[in-house]
Amino acid sequence: MIYPELLQKMISFYKKLPGVGDKSAERMALATLELKKEDISDFSKALLESKEKLHSCQICGHLTENDICNICSDTTRDKNLICVIEDYKSVFSFEKVGNYHGVYHVLNGLISPMDSIGPEDINISSLVKRVESLEDSELILALKSTIEGETTTLYIKKIFEKKNVTISRLSYGIPIGAEIDYLDIITLDKALEDRKKISE
Amino acid sequence: MIYPELLQKMISFYKKLPGVGDKSAERMALATLELKKEDISDFSKALLESKEKLHSCQICGHLTENDICNICSDTTRDKNLICVIEDYKSVFSFEKVGNYHGVYHVLNGLISPMDSIGPEDINISSLVKRVESLEDSELILALKSTIEGETTTLYIKKIFEKKNVTISRLSYGIPIGAEIDYLDIITLDKALEDRKKISE
């Protein structure tokens, strides 16, 4: 064994993380040895607590330490505007943008007949209940443009078809800063189809 | 605050590690939440213990959980062949090669007048004592080729000049697989100077 046992344990742990190979894991473990004792004990505590205390928000399914997440319990947010997402990781992305003042609904998966995941396997019934309790709401479907994402989008659209709900999806188009020459043809096709008039 | 507190704590910790930026730290913290409970508690324990239990070997200064490291206590290794290195991280590199059957001496620094680090600030006196207890020994100086490394190499060479000790250094030359066209001139100069006869 090349490493002392404790160091080997740390290296093995770091290697489980995404994007961390042998060399980086070694570097990270050695750097860990040089960190302050309080940083290490804080992190060690957070690690253990995270498994116990972090769970889904009872309303939207986002990650939280409480029964109801910060976003759902924020009285300044528009509860009638619900952004529907695949998993809670997307919440962080939207929150970083900082412009969105509605709330979220985490489906915790997408409908995928190939993997035998049906509508009952993801958080759709809780979405229906949630929307029924509102008078006038808008659902923004922010799901990826794969077969599973499209299937789920269509399914949700159909459920709410005859109800008093506005359904929208994120716009498709050219990412900011992208070179048009290198864009894939499907994106370019969508950007053409969804073009926006800018003259009066 | 975008993240739940516990997640934020994990992200902040990961960001202290080398080569980990905002985005990777987030990815790593989110991946951590999906790891098995036992992996997390093992790691958390190893983290805390590492600060308490890992220290320098009393003989060579390498990282160990015991008084004497695995290498120094290995009876099959040649105790008369000592590879002198700047810090214990080099031990792992040499051990990975797997061809070296001597032992090590970790200087824990290099002589650097610019930073007021003198010979008494690094583990040179313990090296002298160690060599004095041996009858016939060889020191391999494996220090980097910076001013500090060269100064330390010269200093150690001088100390042992009139003693019964063979002193060698690692060879300089072309790294395996390197393109000669792109090699820096100093390395090329050294490779020329240290050339090895291959004809009979």
C-alpha cells in the first residue's frame, strides 16, 4: 500500500465524486491534510448532517432542511407561477439568474416508457393537487428537449388542457454568444421557427 | 442564499481544494448527497482522524499513522540507500514507480536565503545523524532543479564531502515521449551533457 490508510480512505472518497480522477483525488486528499482543523470538522459535521437533515420540501419537492423550503415559505414570491423542473438541481440554476419570482415544482424524474417510468412514478399528482388549489395559475415547463422531456411536457399539457391554467415552456433558440456556423441544425431550425419580430 | 445551509457548507469546503471552482464544487456537493451513508460516515471519520493521527515518521519524516512509517519499518528495504526529497508527496511518486528499494529522508523544505530558510530550518541535522549511524551509504538527492533545490543539493554534498558516503542525484534529460523540437533549451543542454554511450 502506497498511502497511509487514512489518506487512502480520503483518496477513495474523492474519486467517487464527478470529474475526479486518480491524480486529482490524491492532490485533493493531500491538500485536505493542510486545511485548518475547524474547516475539516465543520465539513465532517455537514457531511453527516446532510444525509439526515436534507430532504424534499413538502410543497415543491426542492431540497431543504425544513418541512417547507425557503422558496415556498417566501411570502414575496408569486405562488401562482410554477416552474416545473426535472430535479432540484435546476432550482439552483434559476435562482442564480435571480430574475424569477415564482415558485417551483420538482418532478423528480421524467416520463420514460423505455425505462418503465410512468406519470405515477414522478411528482405529477402533487402538481395537479397544487394547481387545483390555485385560482389562476401559470405553469412554466422547463424540461430538457429529449424524448423523455418532450413526452412529459406533452403529458402535463394534456392534463391541464381544459383547466384554467396557462401553460408555457422555455423558449428554444441560439445560446447567447454562440457561433451560428457551429450550431446544430435542430437548434437553428427552432430558432427560425420561434423567431421574434423586432420591427414595429 | 441559493443553497440550503448544509449544502452551502459542503460547497465552500470543496472550493478550498486545489483545482475546484464554483461549478465543480456545486457538482461535487450535489453528488455527495447521492453517495451511500456508510461511504459518507467513513469519509467523515477519516477526515477527523487524519488531522489527529497522521504525523511525521520519527526516522524519515514521511507521513504515517504510527511512530515509524511502513517504509522505514520494512525489513526488506535497503537502509543504506536514502533518497532525499523535499516533501513527503514525492514518496508516493517514487513508490508508484515501484522499483526503488531504499528508504527516504524528507527534508520538509529547501534552503532558501530569499525566504530566510536556512539549513537549520529543514531536516538536515537528522539526515546527518542518520547517515553517521550507517557504515556505507548512498544518498540520492532528488530535489527540483530550482535555485532552492540546487542550493540544498550543494549544501548536502558539501556536508558529506569527506565522509564515507556516495552522493548521487537524479539524471537530467528528455522526458519519455517528449518531442525534442518542443523541449526547453536548458533540458536539451543537460541531455547533451549527460549523454550516455550506447556503443561498445
